[in-house]
Amino acid sequence: MRAPTRCFAAALVFTVIAVACLPTFLVPNPSFAAEPAEITDTPTFADTDWPWWRGPQRDGVAAPQDPPTSWSETENVVWRQPVPGRGHGSLTLLGDCVYLAAADREQQFQSVLCLDRASGKERWQTQVHRGGLQTAKMAKANSKASFASSTVATDGTRLFINFVNDDAMWTTALDLAGEILWQRKICDYVIHQGYGASPTVYHNLVIVAADNKGGGAIAGLDRGTGEIVWRRERPQKPNYTSPIILQAAGREQLVFSGCDLVTSLDPLTGKEIWEVEGATTECVTSVVTDGQHVFTSGGYPKNHIAAVAADGSGEVIWETNTRAYVPSLLHRNGYLFAVLDEGIATCIRAEDGETMWKSRLGGTFSASPVLVGDRIYATNEEGETYIFTASSEAFEQLGENKLGESVFATPVFAGDQIFMRIARQEDGRRQEYVVCIGE
């Protein structure tokens, strides 16, 4: 693998490229669980931050605010910034910056970018990998997939990103100025559909997963050094879900689904708390909880939404054959809200799985819905965002807005603004933009 290159965007003039030294790689070891490492506090953030995949609480619920319910190409667009390559990872907000990952298979780069939150102008771009995207195995990715589908995570002083490159999964840490601090190979990776698991930050660790049909791993890395604190081997099955830390059954648990399992680990040590056969083989969605149950969903080969007891009893409370494969669930006040891949919004009672209502929206969905107050925002692959009430009584649509021609990334909400990643065809090629929506 070639050395990473850091690119500074000089506004409207030119880009200076400086070559950095490649950090030492750590060869992954077989499974091992650690004794609790030195515990440091998990970072805290302002309500105007969105520090990682699915937001501050990792559940798709935004802080209380009042973002717009109406926008268009010309209405309520604060700024629009073109970005290179393609990426389906969500945006990450910290202070006055917007962070994102991008990749271009033809140009052979995978990068992390920083945009100015007020203006959208690029502050810096760091090439994390050059080359490694055109191997025979990498070519097997789904045509919908991107090579930058993970969401950047931050601990307030560092950035963390996962990329599959050169038939392996790598985790990289950068500082807030874009300098690479360390980089670690987690495991070899056999592409099936693609890769999209995002890193998650917990105390002194960044936790990453790389399920794949060649045999993957989930690992806890020291945030400061990248050293592997704990590691668990995973089944030889394709799977795409991100590890999620949640408070359930009286303790914090690291829970993820897929590979025909629902698995709970101690996030500090990697030791198993419980594991239940179920779910399905391939999951893209992230789990949610009501504090007593974990709700999982998946779409291949089995369609399902299920409730699993979080106390280690192994009990599957209920299960349906509803296909929620890519967009993740929301939980609010005893009810689950889902937008199915096929474009149907639905509300499910969490205690027994009974469907309260269904309503067809339109289009196909990959982005996950986001709950803001009592409103749910859901964006389909054609850039149409449907806004409806998070009510168990009936479906009530509040708005419908279109922006762009293609959207796969879940929008983020902070400070009464919406930050979206959209794309359109320009001069015969796909051009991606980051857009800030606000009044």
C-alpha cells in the first residue's frame, strides 16, 4: 500500500499536496479478550454536534430543534459544496466543521474531507489511501455500493474512519487538521456487496467491525495509539452492520446483528455478554433498544424485524417477515418506526410486533430515517424527503421535498439545520454535493 497524501484546498486557487509517512501497520492476531483497560470518559458533545453514525445517542434521534420542513433547489439552501468522488457515509459535525469520507475508484483514492460549516468551503482533504481499489475482488462490489460508505467518528480531538482497500479493512485516525496519526489493518476482506460499517467511540476505545465471507473480526482499538486492545474473530459470512453501544437491561452493551446471530459484548473488553441465534445472514441496519429489548432487522436471505430480550435469556420476543434491509429502525415511546427499502413507512408496537399502520411513500430507500422531535425525515434514493409525524395512531405526512437526483447517505440534523449528501448527473458524470438546508 502506498503512502497517504494530505491535500490542503487553497480557496479558489490551487491544491498543495504533501506526502506523509505511512504509520506502522499492526498485523491482526486471533481472537482475544482483554481485562478492562484504563477507563476514560466517553467524550461529550454540544447539541449542535453530530459526532458519529446515527447521531449523539447512536439511535437516529436528533437533539431538540426545529429544522425546515420545506426546501427545494432554490428554497432554504444555505450553501451547496461540490465534493470529489463518491461516498454513502453520513456527514459528521463537530464545532464549525463538517467531516466526510469520499472515494473515486477510477482516480484510485479514498479521502477524508473537512468543510467549513458556515460556508461549505473545503478546509482540507487528506488522501488516506491511494490505489488498491481495482483488484479482482474489489470489482465484485454491488453497483450501488461506494468505497466510502462508512461514517467518520470523532472523539472531539481525533477522527476515525474505516475503508476497505487492497482486499483488507483498515481503520485510520486523523487529527482535526487532517494529519494521519495511525492506521491499522483489522483483517483481510472479501468483497461481496461492499463495506459500510462505521467506527464507534467508547471511553478510551474506537470499536470497528469487518464481517465478510472470508472470515472477519470486531476489535477495540486504543483511540490514541491504534493498538488492538481486544479482538474477536467472526463467522465466514457477509454482513455490513455497524456495532452499536446501547444501554439495555441495566448495563452498556455493544450489540450488532448479522451472520445469523445477535451478539452482545462488553465494549471495554470484548467479552461476550450473550449471543442469540436469529436475525439473518446479511444485515445493513443498526440495532435500537427500548432499554429491555434489542430490535434487529435484515433482508437477506430472511426478511425480518425482531425483538430480542437484552438480559441474556436468549428469548426472541417476537419476529415478523417485514423486509427492513438497509434503512435502520427508530424507537419512540414504545413504538418502532421503519421506512422499508421498497418505500413503505410503517409503525410497529414494540411490545408484541403488531403493525399499527403502513403507508406507501415512493421510491427505494437506502438512507435511514431520522427522528427530530415528533417528526420523522426519510429520504429516498431519488432525493425525495418525506416528513411525517411519529405517531402510532395513523400516518400523517407533513411535507415532501426534492433535492438532487441521487441520495444514499442518511442526512444529519443539528442547530435547526439539515446537512445532506446528494448527487446529480452533470456533463455525463456523477457529481456529489454536500448541502446545508436552513431558514
